[in-house]
Amino acid sequence: MVKVGIERIAFYTSHYALDLEALAKVRGVDVNKFFVGLGQQKMSVPPPDEDIVTMAANAASRALQSIDVSAIEMVLFATESGIDQSKAAGIYVHDLLGLPERCRVIELKQACYSATVALQLAIPFLRQHPEKKVLLIASDIARYGLGTSGESSQGSGAVAMVLSANPAIMAFDAEYGVVTENVMDFWRPNYSDSAFVEGKYSSKLYLNMLEKSWQQYRDLSGRGFDEHAYYCYHSPVPRLVEKAHQHLAKINQCVKLSEEALTAKIGHSLAYSRQIGNSYTASLYVGLTALLDLAEEDLSGKRVGFYSYGSGCVAEYFSGVIQPGYRDALDTQNHATMLAKRTALSYAEYEAFYSFPYPEDGSSCEIPEHQTGQFRLASIQDHKRIYAKVEKNISAG
Ligand code: HMG
């Protein structure tokens, strides 16, 4: 069977971050609750002129470098931070990046899970049309109420992947385990711009669904716990991922892993998430990007286990094998520079970004210019979002 998977992968996050130490001070919380209890250090906060479209276009423009875009026949845009109830956000990206007219563009939603269904829909398409490519983008802004228990697990980011036959980075295995249950652990009604969440219940479900989807995957694939060199998890907070991996070790081998063994399997994949926070649909693939970028050993031929969880809920377990020569296809240096050059926000600046008054009555609004990537949201006019290419990045403001 022809191999199908990731030919290119690139990640983008906001230029601005709030150190959770600053949040802890204002909320009167011991900072170790965030640093140790959640395993989270910072969260990326988008400025008013950054949204899921600009983050997606910025990630995709990197992923598409050296790709012949005329072969892209489908753009799958996974998000739960939609900007419109009708129009797919991917159409703006399609335009900003000059993708071919002969192209399907669609937006997919199921909480943090939808990038994984996009992947599973693309795979049979590419087996049938091995000369074509699919652009899969996951882009999200995780947002809870100010002062709520979810606040410290906010974040933002986008991952863009070019999927194709005979992929340079990762080929996916055929077997998967998948579970759906109607639960109310996290949701965002149309009238609310931040999510409602039952935090403890959602964490319990995350672990229950891991067990169910893993067991299906293991039974179908015949692959055991030790037959995966590394693991990537959807990462709402890194501490929950550590608990999840311990849970897999316990149900498979009746052991508690040492800190060293745990770090060896999931440490690299959590490194970017600790710095950017939850990026919902993108989070699992941010984890893969971090693993590929940061592992010192050559990962060629190594199998990775993936756990995708979207509240509400759908969970899926699947796997893939890293391809020889994968390093030549990565954007590692760009990711390192982007994270190193972020601007630290004060608490007051964070709250000003969070509370930016976008018009809701059709009035026009020029959006103040901040540091972004190549694309920004320039204005809102006649109920329309106007995006612009940034000629020259201004300094942080
Ligand atoms: P919380 O109320 O912030 O934290 O909730 P907590 O009180 O449970 O404390 C967290 C840990 O810190 C505890 O350890 C404390 O003991 C420890 P644990 O019992 O878990 O081992 N702690 C300390 N440690 C060291 N020093 C201290 C200290 N103080 C306390 N001084 C929660 C955390 C993640 C629930 C919250 O942030 C939340 O509700 N977040 C949003 C929902 C969420 O992320 N759920 C996770 C699973 S659901 C999911 O992944 C889907 C999602 O991504 C959405 C989607 O699918 O679209 C969310």
C-alpha cells in the first residue's frame, strides 16, 4: 500500500506571551500551582490583529515553502475558534496564499479533535489520488473567562501540514481506535466568546477516553505499549499529559514510570506546549512538531503513538512512522527564533488584548498594528474582516 502522511509541517504562535508568574501574582495564587501543578510556564496571547486566519496563513506560508502549490487540491481547516457561522476560514487563507482555483476548502469542527478527522479524511483521498496534495491547517485561540480556573490553560497557535503520498516526514499506520460519547465537559454556545468547562470532569474523561481508544487501537494493530518509541498527546495542560502517559503504562504494564522514563517518551513533545499553552485543534500536532524539532537522536524509522481528544467528546488513538531524511523537511530554526523573540506581556497588556472591543454592530474599525507574522487582520468594515499582508514587521507595541 502506498505510504501517506506528512510532507511538510510548520507551526506558528502569537508574538506575545504572558508568563504565568505574572498571572499568579495578580490572582493571588502560588506560582507553583501553574509551573508544577499544571506544568505550564507561559501562554501565547494573540494581539487584536491576530486571529485563526492570520495564524493559519503564517503557519501555512512556511509549510508551503518549496511545495508546488498547483498540486494542492484540498484545504482542510480545523478550528473551534470560528470567525463566521457560514464561510470557511480556510477560504481567506486560500486567497492570502494564492492557492489554485481548482481546490476544495472546508472548515471542520469537533472541539480539539477536528484536525485528526481531517487527517483521516485526507488519507484515503491521497491513496486514490497520489499525485495530489492536501493542506491541513489547525488553528485556535484557547479562551476562558478572566479569573476562572481555566484561565491559566489558555494559549494560541496554528500548525499547517502538507499531506501527500510518499511523505518526507511521517507515514501514518492504517489502524486506529475511535470513541464518541455525548458529554458536557467543555462547550461554547454561540452567544459566548469564551468556553464553559467542567475542568475536573473533562480531565477524567480525557483519561477514560484514552483508555478506550488505546485498547481498540492496540487490539486492531497488535502493537503493544513498548512498540512506540515516542508519544504525542493533545495537551490542554502538560501535567494531564504526564498523568495520561502514566495511566497507559499502568494499564499495559502495571508500572509507574520514573520521571526519567516519562521525560524520555513525552518530554520533547511537551516542550512547545509548556511555552504557548493550549492550542486546541493544533495542540497534538504542536507536540509532534516539537518532538521532530527537538529530539537529538535520529528519529528515522521510529513509531509515534498519538492521542487526540476533543471535548464533547470524540477521542482517537493512532500512530505513524517517522521517515528517513525527515530533518531536511523541518522548519526547526524558524520555530526556535519565533519562540525566543516573543514579547512578554504585563498583566494589564494581557487584559487589554483579551478585552479588545471588536465591533458587533456592523460599525467599521481599524485594528491597531502589533507585531505579527506576514499576515494580519487590518480592519472590520461592513461586517467583513479585511486581512492584509505585512510589508515590514513593526517593533512590538
Ligand atoms: P485548576 O482548578 O486550575 O487546578 O484546574 P487544581 O486545583 O486541580 O490544581 C492542579 C494541580 O496543581 C493539582 O494537582 C494540585 O494539587 C496542584 P493534581 O491533583 O492534579 O495532581 N497544585 C500545586 N502544585 C504545586 N504547588 C502548588 C500547588 N497548588 C496546587 N502550590 C484544570 C486545572 C486543567 C482542570 C483547569 O485549568 C481547567 O479547567 N482547564 C480547562 C479544561 C481542561 O483543560 N481540561 C483538560 C481535559 S479536556 C481537554 O483536553 C479538551 C480541551 O482542550 C477543549 C477541547 O477539546 O476543545 C480543554
